[in-house]
Amino acid sequence: MVNAASSPTPTTARTVRTVLGDTPPSALGICDSHDHLFLTSPQLPGQELDSVTAAAQELAAFRAAGGESLIQWTPHGMRRRAGDLAKLSRTSGVHIVAATGLHQAAHYTPELLTRLRTDGLADLFVRELTEGIADTGVRAGLIKVAGGFHGLDAHARWTMRAAAEAHHATGAPISVHLELGTCALDVIDLLCGESDVPPDRLILGHLNRSPDLTIHHQAAEAGAFLAFDGPSRAHHATDWRMPEAVLSLAEADFAGQLLLGGDTTTAAARAADGGPGMPHLLRRVRPRLELAVGKDVVERMFTENPGRAFAVEWARGGAGPSDR
């Protein structure tokens, strides 16, 4: 069972903000650093992740495979079901971290985007990080934004600048969906160069989808965390190219910046529905990577690295559901 903090954590201590409250990074254990329990989008019709029962089954399967914590990257406006996450965490014994942020414009209605421009996007992110998501009392623990395919459009730049503002107000890490693994260096230029976000507060997702080892090394040299997530997808260079990329980075002394995630985004991909699901990361990806780089490196990717990537000296407080 997850043990949440019983009182607000001092701002001088780095903690991971879970849906049950702030917890020491060492408590995460084996962590899926990028996944989704709930997600809906007009881009994925008929494949919505919107069932509490199915989410509970997926978490149980993940826990049975040895998983202990999960970072849900589902951002604002994509039906995160934040109010259900705390109960799921307690029932499953899996730490869950929720996200604020905003995805690509294609995932939202024009009306919602207009309202967010009027209301203030950075203010929304800060509120969800420090006070809670809507009226649930569940606080987000990271900010998720997204780039485009080999470029950053006006929407991406707007959301990333808002994410940078929210980071500077709270300390929260920023995770980035890289479309097919591209545009990593442009994201670093914008967030770390123009917006002064420390590179170790930046998590670049989907680098396995573009197995360009030169770009991987340049992103690692900049100081960002590199997430290899979304394995088992036939139309991406995922499982079969990942060991080569991880080995190359580990041999260059970047093993401490590498993360692993499942990125389950459709109902058909869930283990409960016959897909690989969250357990695939531990049942199949882990032993394959261990053959390539050794157990010590893979253990760091699942345990030590997530704790450093998602732990924060939170600059602003606010009580979570377990802090009351």
C-alpha cells in the first residue's frame, strides 16, 4: 500500500508530488516514467482510455509484474480523471503522478484553446500543481507539453513558454512529447535557452521513435533527461532499436539521464484487452535491455533516474488529499 506524507513537506527537501501527496524520490521504486491510465482525444476515436475498471486491471497487472510507480503524462483537457487517481493509487499500491500541461492543438476544440488564452495558461498550470486539478484536491506533479514533427508551431511555443513560467513559479519538471522523436534540439533551445529552464528539469519523450544517435547524444550533453517510451509499436523504431541507443548513451556516461516508459495510449494496447500494456515494459523490454547494457544500468533507468527526474524542491505549497 502506498504511504503518503502525513504533513506538508518542507520546501528544502526534494519530493515527488504524487496524487496522494509528496513522497521522497527513493519511495518510487520501479517506475514507468511515461504512461496513461486515462486519455481521450478526437485523434483517437473509439480508443478512449476512460474506464476506471480497466485502469484498475492495468495497474494490478503492472504491480504483479513488479511495478511500483507510474507517471501519467495525460495533460489538461484530455480527461485525466484526476478524482479517480487517488483511489486507484491506494487500491493498487502503485504511486501515481498526475500531469498538468497541454498537448498539440489537434487534441482540443478551438473554443477550449480560446478560453485558455483568455484565462492564462501559466496560471492554470501553477494552480493545478499547487492547489489541485479542478475540485479534486489532487495536485499535478509535472507539466506536459508537445512539439511538432521537426518543428515548433505557434501553439507549441505558447504552451512551452507557459510551461516555463509555471516551472519558474513552482520548480515542476517539464516533460515533452516529441512528435515521432523529432525536434529535441529546438525544444532545448526554446525551454533551456530562451526560457532559462534548467536542462535537468526537462524530460524529452519518445526519443526511441527517431533512432538518431547523434541527436540523442547532443540532447544528453545539454543535460536533459531522455525518455525511451512507447515500446511495442510496429510502426515506430521502438523495441528493436532501443538497446543500441541505450548502449550508446550508457557508454558515453549518460546512463544517469535515461528513463523508460510504456506510453499506453489506446484501449487496444492495454494488457487487459489483449495488448502488451504496462506489464510489457517489465516482462519483455527490461530483460532485452539487460542483455545489451547490463542489469545495473537498467535498474538505474527504472529506479534512481525517475526519482531525480521528477523530484522537486517545490517553491509553492498547498495541501494534497493526504496532507489534510
